[in-house]
Amino acid sequence: MASMETAAEHERILREIESTDSNCIGPTLRSVYDGQEHGLFVEKLDMRIRNHDREIEKMCNHHFQGFVDSITELLKVRGEAQKLKSQVTETNRHLQDDGRELISSMEELKQCRVQQRNIATTIDKLTHCLPVLEMYSRLQEQMRARRYYPALRTLEQLELTCLPRAGQYRFCSIMAENIPKLRTQIRDTAMTQLRDFLESIRKHSDKIGETAIRQAQLQRSLDSSVSTQPRALIGRRGRKEAAAAALTGAGTDGGGQGGSPASEQDSGILDVEEEGEEDDVPGAQDLVDFSPVYSCLHIYTVLGLRDVFENYYRKQRRKQARLVLQPHSNMHETLEGYRRYFNQIVGFFVVEDHVLHTTHGLVNRAYVEELWELALSKIVAALRTHSSYCDDPDLVLDLKNLIVLFADTLQGYGFPVTQLFDMLLEIREQYGEILLKRWNIAFRQVLDQDNFSPIPVSTEQEYRHYTSQFPLQDPELDKLPFPKKLPFSEFVPKVYCQLKEFIYACLKYSEDLHLSSTEVDDMIRKSTNLLLTRTLSNCLHYAIKKKNVGLAELVQVIINTTHLEQSCQFLEEFISNITNVPPDTANATKLYGTSTFKDARHAAEAEIYTSLNAKIDQFLQLADYEWLTAVQGGGTVAASDYLIDLIAFLKSTFSVFTNLPGTPTEHATLPGKVAQTACMSACKHISTSLMQLLLDPELRQISMGALHQLNADVKECESFARAGPVAGFQGDTLLLAFSDLRQLLELFTQWDWSTYLADYGKSTCKYLRVNPHTALALLEKMRETSRKNNVFAQFRKTDRDRQRLIDTVIKQLRNVIAQHHT
């Protein structure tokens, strides 16, 4: 069995060797050598080789004839091959000969190809290098021409595009090394130009502002004619949009070939003085070359330093704003100082407004509004301070017009100016005070120059002259023939004209303040009321209280104030006409002129009474009564000389000022009620003064003779009162002034004590006006006199009886006083 298995295994191995690639028989043979029967396998292998040899031999024998035939044909082919070889050799020789020429040509062609390739390479390199050189040359030209923004764009294109394409060349390396230096140079130069620009606009902000204000003034003057005569005017915003469009067009610098955002001129103010007179006023922005700002902004933007530039620009402008907003110490002295101050501020903010609308973010609205808030507070504070030094109303009015124009100009640029107009209303109060001071001087001059006499007019022309100055309405006076006299003095038309001038001055200030007609009317009326109630009233009282003013002047003041009081309604109408506000408008302020002139008239009347009483006191000081004189026997006691003179003075005075028949008419006529009051006041003053003489504490003794003399004087006064020195008194009204004194003297001279004591306290009492205290004081003085006389005549029965009677009456009077006055 083992031999059979071994034979089968060897058979399998042999088949595997025959069918397997020779490279893979190693494992098969290893399996043979691993066994113990490799000798047997070798035998098997030899047997198989011999079998194959026999098969090969059989096959060769089978194909031998064909092989012979093939050899024969091969021998034939050898001859042909020799011929072919000789032909090939010949052909090869000819080919070698021709090939050498071709190789020579090919070498030449190769050299040409190499040269051509080198040329192409050179052209390609030059194609990349020439733009670098051209661009660098252009860069140098732009730097020389100070066109820094295009130079920076060229530099950027050179660095990012051209130099990388050119390759690694020494000149490229040098250029690359110079690029940061050039950038720094451009940045520094642009900043230098910006500094020059900032310095330039700081110096020329006055001119910029003046142009802007003049343009606003021209625009305001043209507003009224725009509807009828339309003009093609380029507005401020339109110019800004055009400038912005120009900036945008310039900013899109395609490939570095374009120009800068604006013309690369020197910073400063452009020359516009050569424009024709008929040309429109140039815009304030047209005076300034903003190209340094635009150029520097774009340069710093390209350099990635926009924030640095914005911060620097804003910081510098804030510093300039503080300088501009600092007024000169003597600014208040002239209008030119204020104008220069406003021009600089307007110039500053016109520049900032233009930069705001053309630079897209260099300054923003919040920054400009912050600057304006700062400026507004400082402007208002400066104007409040400096305007307070001004005492010239014309300068204040010019300042107000300048502030209005300043505010309107900046309002046209979109800045809020409400605080400025509020401040103008504050200055309005100061202006009113200055006007009051000026008109105080004017009123005093009018009063000092007035002669306090009625105005004589001899011709119709003179009459019309005065009636045109003052609204006199007196039909009776119109009918009188010339020459005639106006009832008032020069003071009246002059004061009325001054009042109208004051109203005009107030109206001038109210113009262009954007106030309604009602507000203007209210302001004028309030100011006029101050003028009337304070200034004119004080001047009138000053004129009335002057030491050297006489009764004639006081009478004329009364007449003058009466006519001025009547003219108040015409002043009301005058104000209504110039303000177009009806006087009966609800809540309209009324003029206080009526009360002012009434108060002045009352003061003049009181001064007349005081002056008349003072004159009476001068006469009474001449009184020299003999208080201890005895009763004169028989005859009538004559009135005192001083009293006769006093009565004569009063008669003359009242006859002149009441224009009685037969009296001269050079003086003004005293109004009836005033004359009556003055006359009653004079009589009461005389009665009171005589009563005071009787009751003077220093007068300790008085005789019956003295009472008789005083009684005679009182009778003279009563005679004056009965004569009616002033018309209008009813019955014996004027005598009532002397009734107290009359009843007292009758009681003593008639010694009617029984009637007095019996009827005291009754309404029908004959001596109703006699005060028991007064009677008691006078009796005690008579008792002192009687006691003194009794020292020398104590044995006279009549004197003793009189003394006892006086004592009895005194005792009874004291009882009456005790009963009725406890």
C-alpha cells in the first residue's frame, strides 16, 4: 500500500511540475526532498524525461522534411541577404553623408531655437520688468509733481502686482526696500500739507465766514423776489452733492492712472477777487481748496491709518475751535470786533459742514453737533459778558442785527440756533434799559429847555407844524384867529415825538427775531410802559420837585400832563398800526400812560398846594402879635398888615391862574378843580396856622385884646373867601375852612360859655366845631395872664370876678371832658 501511495504522490508531483511555471516548482521539489523516497522520484523523473524525448523525436521525424525545406530556403535567402546588406550599407553611407549635413543644419537649428527661446524668455522678462520700471518712473514723476494719492496707488500696484511678476532682480529688491520709505515720505508729506491747510483755514476763517454771511444776506434779500423773478441758483446742498460726486469720481482711480480726489494745489484760500462784479457771490466752500484734506484722508485710508488721521484731524480742529471761540478782551468796544468774532466762527463751521458732507466719515454728525454745543455755550457766555459793557443803543441794535445774520447763516447750514434767539431776547432787556437811560437824558433835556409857557403860533404853517407833531384836537382853538396860543408848552410835542421815536427804536430791535406780530406788539407795549412809568414819570417828578420851579411852571406841567394823558389813545393806535395788531386783541398789554400822567399831574397839584402853603408860611412868619395887649376901647380893630399882604397875594395868584376877566393871559389857566382845591387848601392852611399860633406850647399867656386882633384877621380871611377868588364853589363852602377858628374866637370874644356848656354834644350846638381841649388850653393861657395882672391889681373887684369866672369855666370844661371823653 505504501508503495502505491508513493507512486501516486510522485505522479502528482510530476504533473504539477509539468503544468506549473518553473518559477514556482521550488515548494514542489522541497516536498520530494522532505520525504524518504527521493531516489525513487528521480527514477520516475528520468523515466518521464525519456518519454518526452521520444515524443520530441517522433515529432522531429514527423516535421524533418519541412525543416530541410526551410534550410534550403534559408540558404537562398542568405544570398539575397548579402545583396540586401550591400545595398543597406550603401544606403547607410549615403544616409550618413546626408545625415552629417542634416546634423549640421540641426545644430544650427538648435542654436536658433535656443536663441529664439532665450529671446522669448528675455521678452517675457522684459514684459514683466518694463511695467515695473515704467510704473516706478511714473511714481517718481508723481512724487515730483506732489500728486501723492496717485503715487500711493501706483506704489500699491507696483508692490502687489508688478514686482511679484518681475521676479527676483536686484533692482526689484531695491525698489521693494524703498517702498516703505516712500510710503512714509508720502504719509509725512500729506500730513505736512494737512497741517498747512489747517493753519491756512485758521488764518482765513474770517474771510470764509464773511463770504458765507454775505451770501446768506444776499439770499435773504432775494427771498422776497424769488416768487416773481425765479433765478437758477445752485444751492448749498447742490454744491455739496456736486463736490461729493467729484470726489467719488476722483476716488475711483483705475489702476493708478487717474488723478487725486481733488486738485493737488497748495492748501489755502483760492483767489476769487478777479470775478466780475455782476457774478454771484461765490460760495464760502468755493474759497477753500480742500484737496489736502481729501488727499490725506485717502492716503491714510490706503495706508490703513484712517482712524489715526480722523483722531488727529478732530483733535486739531477742536484746538482751533477753542481759539476761534475765545473773544478779544476789547471786542465790545466796536461792532467790527463782534463781526470778526462771528466771521471766524462761521468760517470754522462752514469748513466743518463741508467736510462732513464730502468726506464720508472723516467727521460725523455727532462730532459736529458736539462742537456746535461747545461753541454755542461759549458764544452765548461771551456775548452776555461783552454786551453787558455796551451802553450805546445803536451799537446794541447793530450787534443784534449781526447776531441775527450770524444765526441765520448757521441755521442755513443746519445748526440749531434757538439759544441765540433766546439770548437776543435777554439782550432785548438790556437794550431796553439802555434806551431808557438815553431817553431819560432826552426827557430831562426837553424839560430843562422848556419855558413852561403856552406855545404862541402866528401862522397857519406854525400851527400845522405843531399839530403834526402832536395830535391836538380842539375845534374851538381851530376857530380862533391868528395869532393864538396852544394850551401846552414845547414839552408836549417834543415828548410825544420822543415816545414815538422810542417805539420805533423798540420795533427795530424786534425785527428779524422770528417773532409773531402779537409778540412784537407785546414787547413794544411793555417797553413803552417802562418808559412811561419809570423814566418819564421820574423826569416829570424831577421837574416838579426842582427848587426853582414856580407856580406858573407847575400849572403848565398840569396842563401838559393833561394833554399827554389825552394822547395815550393815539399812542395805542400808533403801536397797533406799526405792529398790525388791533388794540382790542385779547390779552393785549395796555399802556400805562394815563396813570403815569395822572400821577405826575397829581404830584404837580400837590406841589402847587405845597408851594402855595410855603408862600403862605412866609407871610405868616411876618406875623407879630402882641399876645398880652389889652382890649382897645371903641373903634374897629384893623387886620394885620402881613395878613392884608397875604390876601392880596392870594387874590392876585388865583385871578391869574383862573383867567378871570380883566386879568392878563400870559400864563396857563389852572384847571377849575385844581384851582378850587388849591384855594381851599390855602384857606385851610391859613386857618390851621392861625390855630397853631394860638395853641403854641411856648405861648403861655394870651390876652383878650390879642384874641380881638386875631378875630379881625380871621374876618379879613372870611371876606376873601366870600369874594369867591375861584369860581365853582357852592355857597359859603370856602368859609368852612375858617369855621373851627371862627367858632372858637366867637366863643371867647362873646364869652358865651353858658350856651357852649349847655348845648355841648348836641347836633344843634352853636359851637359844634370847638373842641373842649382846645378851649381849655386857651382858657388856661388866659388865666395865666389874669393871674399876672392880679398881682398888681388884686384889689380890683372886676378882675377878681373875671378870674373866678375863668376858674369856674375851666372846672366845668374839665367836667365836660371827663364826662364825654372817658
